[in-house]
Amino acid sequence: MQPAEAKARHDQLAEEIRRNDHAYYVAAQPTISDHEYDRLYRELLNLEQEFPELVTPDSPSQRVGGQPIDKFESITHTMPMMSLDNTYSPEEVQAFINRVQKLLPDESLDWIVEPKVDGVAVSLRYENGALVTGATRGDGTTGDNITANLKTIRGLPLRIEAGAGTPKVLELRGEVYMTRTGFEKLNFERESAGDEKFANPRNATAGTLKQLDPRIAANRPLRVVLYGAGEIDADFRPTTQDTFLTWLRSLGFRTSERVWHSGTADEVLAAIAELDSVRRKFDYETDGAVIKLNDFALRQHCGATAKAPRWAIAYKYAPEQAETVLRDISIQIGRTGALTPVAELKPVLLAGTTVKRATLHNEEELRRKDVRIGDRVIIEKAGDIIPAVVRVVVEQRTGAEQVFLFPKQCPECSSNVTRDSVGGTANVVWRCPNPDCPAQVRGRLEHFCSRGAMDIEGGGEVLIRQLADHGLALDASELYRLKVEEVAALDRMGEKSAQNFIEGIAGSRQRELWRLIFGLGILHVGTGVAKSLSRAFPNLDTLMHATEEDLAALDDIGPVIARSVADWFNNPDNSALVERFRKADLNFESDLFQAADKDGIFSGKTFVLTGTLPTLTRTEATARIEALGGKVSTSVSKNTHYVLAGEDAGSKLAKAEKLGISILSESMFLDLCEGP
Ligand code: IVH
């Protein structure tokens, strides 16, 4: 393809991808299938590989760019990011409106009522149409530069198209959030990988934006909704909130799906009530309404206090809470041995369901809230999800309450519990270290059979407990030796359901390899990681023999996961289990594996190309590397083995030098290709 032709096609693809991102993430009306989208995206990447000059900063491929950083830089906001005063009753809202009217005695005021999105506030700065920086609120004056993480949000335009001129400076304020369904999926995935769950979507969002590696943010369901103005060119400065929001939408930004325009205090209160009745349908959590003066010039007259503007206020909805007695604290042991304290409650009605148990997360949480057995406690449905204990009603203590002693031994098998550190940070989770702990044995079997793993019908909690208690199956390989009569003889099992279960087990022999890898229950290995491993290795044997370094060199596997996987396979009990799976005839071959020549001289080696080579084109060099089993990556990191550098090599070369990576000229490279 000629460069001009490539450029035209690239423009077309980029435009189509942008349009679809907007349709999916902003308008919530997807127009093409995921498959079709992936195809467009791959074609774009291939073109950019061949014609690197097409990689512009606002190309859709640049959403996940760059390498992990050591720490965030600080950014000083050109206009402070203020917070809002809170109100909790209609009277306080009325008082607020009266206060503003008093500041503006001759004006007839109109108000905008918006959902108060419960996420993380951010400031976005576009210069000449391009997104240049994104920052957290921080202390209101200075925040963290989280541009790389924000760019991964596909609903956020990297460039704005303003027909009638583009502002030189356009700074916008908004809220990043995680969709409810995305949050639930993420937590499910974390739980099944043995990772600690996030308490709510806001924590998950904040935790994601704090990640120094943008690839993590790229894999999390973040969205952003805009509602405010920072520094904006005089010519483009908005005059009212409603015209501002309309303008933002025309530029491709997401704004709240509903806002109310109210003329009187009564209308404002009616809007607040109506918002309360519809807000649970939004895909973000809301904890209140924000009431803002519509007119920007009048806002200017009102001014601000040190902390918050005088022209706006938040109305907070009462969270759905209930008070009850905490009768006891029990300990649940997961399949990875994690000990989770659970509040056993006097049953109480909360948001339409009877709640008997609530999570206390971990020992640290328990101490922080000073929860004691016999306490009266307030429970809340965190975002209508899992009930949690919010606080103790300390005034109601009688003195008879008992401090809960977090067990030093596993309640199930009496092993001493341990608390290791993961990646240098102390872990808050206590674990039972005994792999034969009956609770872990049951947990592993259930996990193996679960829908997301080997998908064995009937392998639920009740049956698994019986199989384990009777010693019929103590690890997953033993499932494959079960006989119908043995299963049929168990409580509440008939011949027919035993037969179905055994057939389900037999059928699972042919499951895809990633399901087996996930089913092994390796710490930190969720379905996503299992699929990555299955793409990188042709079969379970090669995975089993991969070193920690081999694993860490894979694109989407970090050091903690690499260590966990290598440790798991290095444990003789686990390799014996794998051998029993082999004897039981389970499929070990990967259908996701993307072949590379494993015996090639560059097998396992990652190259980065930079600059212009004297004779080879980029495509030719890439083809040679891949043909010899190597991989080409776009950015230099400690996982890079060689940098192939030509003329005008830029920052990649400098980085490689800094990291002490071997740098090859074309002639050295061609020599290497010849082999030893
Ligand atoms: S306006 C100068 N509008 O609530 C005041 N804030 O409690 C700027 N928030 O820091 C805020 N939804 O993070 C505004 N529709 C909305 C909002 C909203 C959520 C957050 C924002 C702010 C916090 C104050």
C-alpha cells in the first residue's frame, strides 16, 4: 500500500472507531458488534505497524500508551477544584435558595438540578482540541497527573471536533465512575482469582485511577461524565449551565442523562424528589442532587467561600440503612485460605430484603470500626450490593459486648494463620496456610466445577461437601474417577441426578485449556489471566515449565502474577495433581495459542524497533523477528531484550540505554539472524 492510500484508510478507520466509541460509551447505543469493532481496531494497528508515521497522539491506538511510571507528577489547577456544601432536608435547600436570592435581590433566578455522581472528580484540559492533561482533585489546588489512565476511557474524546473554531484552552470538570455491572463483574473476577474485592464502585474507581500502569485502567470499566467548567477561552466561555451542557454533548462528551431546569424552590424540591425516584436506573451510583444557579454571570456575583461556591449546593439522599443486633461473628474460609469475618445479624428488613449476614471485610476493618459481639450496629447496602456494617451505635452499649478475638488458628483445621506481604505491601488478609484444610478442599472443588471454570453441572456446594466429607473426592482429579453408584448413594441424590453429574464430569475433559488453568485456582489468576496464559503457551506442559521470568515477560502478566503462577507449578503437590489430570485424559492443548516458532533463535525475546534502518523496512524487520520466534513490542521496558535502532532513533533509544538493554544496529541484527 502507498503511504497516501494508507493515510486515507487510517483516517477512515480512526474516525469509525471514534464514532463507535461514542455510540457505545456516550450515547449507549452500540452500532456494531464487538467482533466487527475488534476487526477495525486490528486493521488500524496493522497499518500503524507498517506506517509508524500514522501514529498520532489522538489515534485510538494511543489510549493505552506508555509504560508504568514510578509516581504521579503533581499538577496545579489553573482554577481551584472546589467542593460543595451539603444539605440533608428540604428546609435547608429552601434556606440556600433564600440566601442566594438575598445576594441577588433584583434577579429572577433559575436553577439546574443534576445527579450527584458518586465517583472520583477529575479535571481535563484540552489545548487546541487535543486532550493534554487530566488530573485528580487532590487538595483542590494541586492534584495528580493521571492523564495516561484517563486516556484509556474510551468514552472520553482524545480530540474534540468543534466546527466553528476550537478553543485554545478548554478545561472541563467531571466525575469518573465505574458502571454498576462492570463493578460487579470486576469483583466477581477478583474474588475468583483470590484477590480482595473492592467495597464499592467508587473505591474501585479511585483504586484504578491510582494505578501507575495504564494497562490496568484500560481493563477496567471506567466512564466519565462532565458537569463543570474550569479555564476556558473568553470567546467560548459558557453563559448558562444548560447551554454549556448542550455544547459539551455536541463536542462528544457524556453528560448526565437527566437534568432539571427549575424556576422556583418548589420546582427544585420536586426535581430532587423525581431524581430520587429514577436515579437507581442510571449506570452510576448517585448519592445526592446538585443544585446550581443556571446563569454563569450571576454565579460570579455570588462568589465562593474558602471551600465551596455560594451558588451551588449538594442535597444528600439518606442511604438505605437499618439498625440491628450483631449476634455473632463467624469466619468464612475461602478456597485460597483467606479468612473473612462475617457479621451474623438479627434478621432485619433493608431495601426490600431480609438481611441476616453482612461482611466485615477483614480484621483491620473490624478493629477500625471497633465492632463487638452484642453491639447494635447500623448496616447499609453499599450501592444496593452487599450489605456491610457501617458503624456501631456506641451510645447503646451496655458493657456486656464482647471484643472479638480474631482467630490465630484456622477454625476449620486449626493451622496457625499467616499474613504475608504481596508486592511489598502488608496484606490485610489472614490466610490458613494448610492446603489440605477441608474448607479449602471444598472451595477448590467448587471453584473447579463452577460455571466460569470447568462448568460441571450439579457440582454445587451441597454435593461437593458430601463428596469431600465422604472422602470421595479430595481434589479435582478424583472427580474423574467417581462412579454413578457412589454419587447416587449420597443424601438427596437420585440415580438420575448422579448420572447427570457423572456425564457432566466426563464432558468437561474436553474443555478449553483456559478453563482448566482458571479452574486450578492459582492465586491472582482470574479468567482474563487464564486466557492470556492460554494464548501465550501451546499447552499446559509448556506453561508448567515456564520460569517466573518467562511469565513476567508476557505482555499482560505483571510480576506478582508471574511469581504466583511459577510458585504454583513448582509445588510438587500441584505438579502431581497435573499428572493426575493427564491420566484422567483432560485436554491440555490450547486452542487460543498464537503460534510463534518456539525453537527459533529469538524465541522468548522481545524486540523494540526505533528509527529508520538502512535497508530493512519496519515490516521486513518485524517479519524476520517473528519468523525466528521473537516478538515485537512498541515500547521499551525492562522486559525488552533488544532494541533495533536506526537513524533518528529518539526517546526509545535513550530509554534502552538507561535500562542497559542491548542495542543492535541493522548489520548486527542481520548477523544474529544468521544464527550461531
Ligand atoms: S459541581 C464548584 N456537579 O461532588 C463545585 N459536582 O461534593 C463543583 N459531583 O467535588 C462541583 N456530581 O466531585 C458538581 N453534577 C455534579 C456533581 C458533582 C458529583 C462531585 C464533585 C465535587 C463533589 C462535591
